[in-house]
Amino acid sequence: MPYSALARLDCSRCGQQYSADQVHGTCECGSPLVARYDLEQVAGTVSPRDIAGRAPDLWRYHELLPVRSARSVVTLGERMTPLLPMPRIGAALGVPRMLMKDEGTLPTGTFKARGAAVGISRAAELGVTAIAMPTNGNAGAAWSAYGARAGMRSLIVMPSGSPPITQAECTAAGAEVHLVDGDIGDAGALVSRLVAERPGYLNVATLREPYRIEGKKTIGLEIAEQLGWRMPDVIVYPAGGGVGLIGIHKALGELLELGWVTGDRPRLVAVQAAACAPVVAAFTAGARACAPWQAAGTASSAAFGIMVPQPLGDVLMLDALYASGGTALAVSDTDLLSAQREVAAAEGALICPESAACFAAVRELRAGGWLSEHDEVIVLSTGTGLIYPQTLVSAAAGPVHDPPQ
């Protein structure tokens, strides 16, 4: 059995097929490319029992990942992340069977390490020596770190309002960093111009190369394995570019085709900040694609990582929501920052504001009856709250007690 069962790349819109062993960006029609595998070959040679005997890391699923050889793997030690019961916050929100997938334990502190590990590994295997990308912060930090690990040059363009810690991470990893006054769309425009001027750089912006999804889909593979190869009822995800949501949906579909999991597909929930919610607007309207978020230029949110006014993966995200019987909703900064403090106090988990938005959404979904007390709900904690110390300042205003006499 080969290390990877990667077969080809398919356009997510028009279906055109591409060789998986050449460097590609998007399809000629401009849509994202999606990796496809010989699942019949995988099913005939590998089983969940085989996977259980492997090292507890992202690469235990290598047949379902695009890297052709173990020698090509670029790693910073990305281990399986915990799936933690959240009994106290779950009880407070009315969903006692709540669990949290804690991605803050990954290298660089966020789930972006998954996409970077696989994307950089495959790019290096195909001979790429330099990458460029726009980012709201965390993805740039992860791709810079893995790029450095692979000996690649990295060109990172970020909004000037991105978290200072992530700016510093990119610089520390040796990336060439540019700041723009504007949002991630403005950063993306500058990346496109710079890449056109610099032969040899691969634009690895969200869904402009096919392998970030493959790294992110390991979230879904891990969840299924950690639950004993069965499906939960609901997965709640903070959606900006939406690659993780798309990847989880893809992973669970592959597992169903392999016959490795039991149960119905979980309902997927996309959570956005009220200040920038194009997916929520499209879902509410029953649309198949997002219109650009008109207030993006003046909008701001503590959940900076999900401020994406026109995601390239909008069609794939919405398809996943509709196909799974899921939903999308937006939450205010007041509610998500309150949830961030509540989760920390109840469970000791210091989560990022994007993840806190998911807990705020669970409260709203339970109050509205979309969730029941019997649902097994998994919330994605996509990163550590330590990256956003400014969101914790309000905690300093709490009561301070005099020392005992």
C-alpha cells in the first residue's frame, strides 16, 4: 500500500480533473480544487485497528493525506488534540453532553498548524521553495513556522489590525511581512500583485491551493476516532475562510464511504461575528453563494480571525451546511467575550475569541430550541486565548481581595 492513496484533483465547481503530481492553484474557472483518493484501495488495505496502533499524531491518517512519502513530511510535532468533556459549561448552556476539541495545543497555538503542516509538506514535495499568503494572523504564523522548518521563503501580508503576537511570530520565523490598512481582502490583493512580480512564489491563500483542506480535515478524522468511530450530533465551528468546516465535512464523507463510522452525519454550525457575517446572510437567504459583506471596511471584532468579507470557499461551506441539516448564526462581541470569560471560569480553558463565539452560539441555539439537551455537541476551540491578551483585559477589572492578615 502506498503511503498516500491520493488519486487526482477535482474542481469543486465544474468537475475538471487535474494531475495531483503537479503544482496547481485554483481551477481555470477560478474555483478551489479538491483532493480525491482511491478509497477502495484504502478500504482494502487499512482498517481503524491499523490506525489505532500508530503514533498519536496528525500523520496517522497518511493514506488519506496527499503527501506521497513519509520522507517528505514537514513536522513540528503536531499531535492529536484533546476532545474534552465540558460538563459545567455544558450544564449552564443546557447541553450537558458538550465536548470541546482543543486545538490550542498544536504548534503555534492554533488549528492553522494542521493546514500548514500538510500544505507545506506537499508543496515542498512538489518542489516549491517560496510561499506567499494573506492572513488575519494565525494562518500566517503557522505557515511561516512550517515554511521555516522546510527551508522555504515566506511572504506574509496582514491587515495592520491583526494581533501583534501573530505579526511577531511571522517575523521571528524569518518571513517577509507586509502590513496593509484594510481587511484580508486588501491583503490578498497585494499578495496577488507581489506574486506576479516574483516568479517562484506559490500563492497559498485560503483555498487557492488544494492541500490546506487536507490538513484541516484531520480534525474530523480525529473526532470520529476519539468517539470510537461514530458521529456526534452537532459540530460547531467558527467560520471565516471556512476551510476547517469544509475539511470536516469532507473527512466524514470519506469515512462514510470507507465504512469506518456509524451514525448520521453531524449537523454543522457555522458561527460568525456579527460585524462580518456573509455566510450567515447567505444561509438565511437560502443562497448558494455569499455576497460581499458591504460593511467590511469599517467593521471590527475581537474575533479578528473570522473577519472574512468574501470567502472563496463560500459555496463549499454553504453546501456543507445544507447537506448536513446545519445552520449558521452570528454573535455579538459582547456575547462572545462574555462566553470567553465564562468558559475560563467554569472549565479552566482559556480559549480564543473566535472559539468563544461558538459557545455564545450554543447558548442561542439551545434557547431557540435548535439544540436539545440530548444532543452530543462538539465545539471547536480553534486556538489558545493567549494570542489575544487584549480580550482578557476586562478580567483585570474584577474584584481584588486584600491578603489575609
